[in-house]
Amino acid sequence: MSIRGGNSLLAVRAGCRQPRPGVVLHSGDGYTALFTPVAGSSTAFTAPAGVKADLVKTSAGYKLTSRTTAQVIILDADGKPTSVADRNGNTTTIADTGTTPTSVQSSKGVDGARAASLTYVPETGLLNGVTQTSAGTTRTTTVSGNSKLTADGNLD
């Protein structure tokens, strides 16, 4: 699965116009999987055949847990990821403006280097910069108009 700015990983399908109610998981490679509601439950979903993950509705959105890697993805009510944790509890938190991620915060690493801010091209909404500050040094990586990656600051 991938996290892409402005896109949701989950889409809730409900109502009479949909052939089957449930929650659709969208993978970064274009794969989709329909999790169907468990009869009698307002929070549990059944994974489709071949998908080794559990989806649960929470008070704030959804929790998707991989049965193979123990990775946990927390999603808001719109299906946008707000945090990703590995099997050891190392968590990456994603903050957004409602349409695109604006910052990423990690629970591991050097204290000052755990956060990064993201900037976008206003006309296209494409990511064009990542900035991180640690120990008084700011590092910025940008994508120029010709799609070349450039870096400023100390990258050691």
C-alpha cells in the first residue's frame, strides 16, 4: 500500500446505488479489495479472499492491521492515513490540511530529525519539497521544474 497526497486508502461504499456495501481498500499499485461488513456488527469487516488483513471501524475512522507483518495503519473517517506503526510500535504520524499531507513525524531516530515538513506546487498539488531541521541545521530537498531533485544544507 502507498500513501499518496490527497488520496484516500479507503472508500466507504454504502446506499442502494452500490452493488455491495463495504469499505474498499485502494493499494498504490491499483489493486482494490472490498471489505464487507460482518453481519450483526457495526465495527467489524470481513477481508476478501487472499487479503491477510483485519479492518475495524473506530470512533475516529478505521484501523487496518496486517496479519503477516503486524503493521497497523490508522485512517481517518475519510480513509486518509494518519499513522503507520510497525510490529515494534515504531510509529510515523502524518498530519494534513485536509487534502494533502503537510508533515511527517517519526517515533524513532535522532530527536531533532524525527520531523519533516512537506510543500507542494500550488498549481498542480504535486510534492515539490521536504524540509527537516536537526541540531540547528536545516536540510531541504526540492524538485525543480525539470523534475530534477536538488538538496540544500548538510546531508551528512
